[in-house]
Amino acid sequence: MVAPALVFFFVFAIIPLGIALYLSFTKWDAISDPVWVGLANWPKVLSDPVTINALVLSLKVIVISWVVQTPISLLLGVFTAGRQRYRAVLAAIFFLPLILSSAAIGIAFKAILEPNFGLAASFGLPFLKQDWLGNQELILYVVIFIIAWQFVPFHTLLYQGGVRQIPVSLYEAAEIDGAGRLRQFWSITLPQLRYTIVTSSTLMVVGSLTYFDVIFVLTAGVPSSGIRILPIDMYVTGFSANQMGEASVMAMILVVMGLLLALAMTRLTGFSKMASQQEGL
Amino acid sequence: MSTSNVRTDGQAPVSARGQDSRSRRWPPVRVRRPGQRPNVIGGIGGFAWFFIIIIPIYYIVITSLRPQAGFYAGNQLVPPSNATLDQYVLVLKSDFLLYLANSVIVTVVSVVVTVFISIMAAYTIVRSRTRFVRSSFSLFLLGLAIPLPATIIPLFYMLTKAGLYDTLFALILPSIGFAIPLTVLILANFIRDVPNELFESMRVDGARNWRMLYSLVIPLSRPAIVTVSVYNALNVWNAFLFPLILTQSPDKRVLPLSLWTFQGQFTVNVPAVLAAVVLSTLPIFVLYIFGRRQLVSGMTAGFNK
């Protein structure tokens, strides 16, 4: 009875990877049939400054997103794990972005960031009145902010769940030993959350690598060089410039990077999904 | 009504190990728990984040109520004095209900099929004694690491060849393929916790696989089924890349894609675009109000163990 699931999974998730590999050795304009060109696409793509720029931008997005989102999610996760009524109310509001689609978020922020009559212009603060999406230096950070806006709630949830699983007895023991609140955070909360941190970070890193929707909507489908990260570069090359062969090379790069990052994150931290996750019990 | 004695409080825990039992026990067992203590840094951060979240949402809602003419005159933070639902009417008249119906069809079919075949797979993986079947668990695990955008070109190729391009099937089939790995993993972890004696006693009674599935596995894993259903539904409902690439004609359009086309169509009418945003979120928002617990636990399904 495992067959139907395996068939679906193979046909729509595994076989596409094989086809992407095949297409990466072809020249294909998305209309006629693919023509075999051997290895020609690979050196072309890998030496293209646009691709290299996309790789660098992707890595930037991954690193900065992690640095921005992790402390915020951790702080909010610990905060919302509390049982106070007002915290529950705040938490309910924090989680609202989770129900919005990426398309909705992209459209909303496009309107908000409009320099002349968007929301940013209405605060009366001159520095907010910028061409946020047009400025090639700024757009990367704008996108990172929006990613945080969209995904911090999810990671907050993970941390909230993690914190609530920490046995109360640990804190009681620490209190008897006279440990202060910060000390308890560093010596109990943080170490106890190690699996949550790994899970959250892995999802964050792989998620940032594959980020597409909001950037696409925000830039009205014509992403500028300042935010042309790998998936975007792949889309533009494949579906706008009709160079599917080259775009398939990028797809393969995405697959390899995704697998490597996921492996590295789990290996480096000595974490295996199959291991017991009964933290501290 | 409940066919089993498992928790029916709708808490939908991802594991059956009762990780949340502490939080559900009320009145509290202990007088002073860590969660009850003040947290100054967290409080400041919490309120700061509150504003970061609420201001854009507030802006979306009030702007969607502005009349199109001169919507940008004056301060955008002040609610409109001449609020109107005209933009909502305009959006509803622009085939919105068709897109809604498409979204509902794609989401319901994908989720039902995914959950049904995943529960069969999970049950088999957990109960099987053959090595091959058990090892397919690790295969699904691997599936979690496949970046979705990387498959879009080959999927476009495959579905075009199969003549399914620009049909709702082109959205449903890959959605199922991508939802299966996590769904199987979560359900398998859950079914693993069902006591072996239950299976044995049913076997003694002569029950076969289908009967076991129907009278034992499905009722017992109801919380996990709710969780994975919510998680998958949200993912499919909000998906953008698949519809963008795999469909083309307006009558196959789903909601997130319709937002994108509204944006092109109503370029200067920002209130109408934002009204479409509000309308497309409304069904999920209603669910959020009535079933926040399931929705929230569904969203972190399987990650929070």
C-alpha cells in the first residue's frame, strides 16, 4: 500500500530532477523539441557573471536572513511561550502573516513601499521616503525585511513549541541555585533548544535559497540585478529568455546547493532526524 | 461520536507523546511556572514586532476601503472618511468567484488524495517487515530537501508532453507529489506510537489491512490527519510558482495568481488590488479565527518535536 505514495513522489519530485539534468545538456526554447548539446551549457552558465552575481546574492540573502530572523524568532518564541493573556493576544497577531500568500504579501509591500503615496511616505520621516524597490543597493535589504516579516512568525512558532517542552524542573533547580533570568536563558533555554535551532535554521537556510514568489511579485516580474537571486535568475533565463537548457543548469545548482546545505546543517550540528528528539527528558 | 479514546480536543499534536500536556493541564499543577514570569526584553521586542506586523495589515485593510479617486491624497495612516466597498464589488465582478472555485478544487483534491495515499503508505511503512518497504521512509526523508523551484522546468516539460499543461491537474498532481514526503513522515511517526497490542488483537479477530486502516489507524491518527491536512491545504492554497508556470488561461487561474493579474489589470487602482488581497485571504482568515489551534499546529507540523 506504499506504492501510490511512492509513485506520486517519484513521478513528480524525483523524476523531474532527472529530467532537469537531461535538459541541462540540451538547447531548448520551450516550444520545439530539446536538442542535445552535451556539456555546452555548463561552462557557459558557470562562467556567466550574471549567474555568479545570482550565487553571491543568494548566499547574502541566506546569511543575512539567518542573522536577522534567528534572534528575533528566538526572542519572540520565548516571549510568546509565556502563559500571560496579553502574550497570547500578541501571539495571535504575530501569526497573521502565516495565513497570507506570498503573492498577497508582495503586492501589499509594493503598495506600502511606493515612494510617493505609499505608506512609508505617510510617516513624515524623510528617510522613509526612498525609492525602496528601485534602488539597487537597497532592494536586497528590503526583500530580507519582507522575508523576515513573512517567516519570523513561523520560526517563532517553532521556538515557542520548543520552549514549552523544556521541563519546568530545570528552571526550578536553577532558581534554587540562585541563577538569574539571563543566566537561566543562556544555561537552560538555549542549550535545551538546540534541536529547535537546528530545525529552524535548516528550514530558514534552504527556504532562503529557494525564495521566489515575493521577489517576483514585488518587482512585477522583471527583477533587477540587485535582487536576481538564483531561483529568479533561473526563471528569467528559462521562461523570459527561453533558454531552458541554461536554466536547467541553474536548477541543478539549486538542487545541489539545497542538498549540501541541508546535509551540512544537520551534520555540522550532529543532528539526525531519526534520532530521539525527546529533549532533556 | 468519537470512535476512539484518544484525545479529541482538537489539539492535533504532531507526536502522540503528549508534549503539550503540560500546557493543557489547567488549573496549573505548579503555582509559579517559567511562563508566568515577566520578561522585559521579550516584552519590548514583542510590542515592537506587534507594530511591525500590524501596520502593514492595517494599511492593507483601510486602503482597500478607500475610493479609487484620490486614494493617495492625504495621510495613508488615517482611515478614510468616505469608506466604500466599491473596490470589493469591482473585484468580485472580475471573475473572483471563478478563481476562488479553482483554488478550492485544487486544494481539496490535492489534500484529500495526499492524505489518503500517505496514510496507506505510513501504515505500511510502520507495520511492514520487509526491508524495502521500511527503507522507503528514508527516501521520503530525502524528499524534504528537494528545492521546489528546481523542479519547475522539468515539470513544465513533463506536463506539456502529457498534454496536461494549463489544466487544474497540472497544479494538483505536482502538489500531491511534493506534499507526500512530509505527510508520510508525520503520519508514520504518529502511527508508530499506536500500541502493537491493538494491531495484534485486531489481527486475532481476523482483520485485514483495509479494515485495520479503516477502524484502527484512521480513527487513532485523527489529530495528525487534521494537522497534515491543514498544513498541506495552506501550502497548496497559497502556492504561486506552480500556477504561474503550469497554467495560462484565465479560467484555470487560482487565487494567488489572480492577485498577480489583478495587479497588472488595476495598476493605478491600488485599493482594488488590496481589496483582492483581503478577499483572497478571507477564507483562511475565517478558518484562523475558528480553528487557530489546528491551523497554528498544522503550520509547524512535523518540525516541532
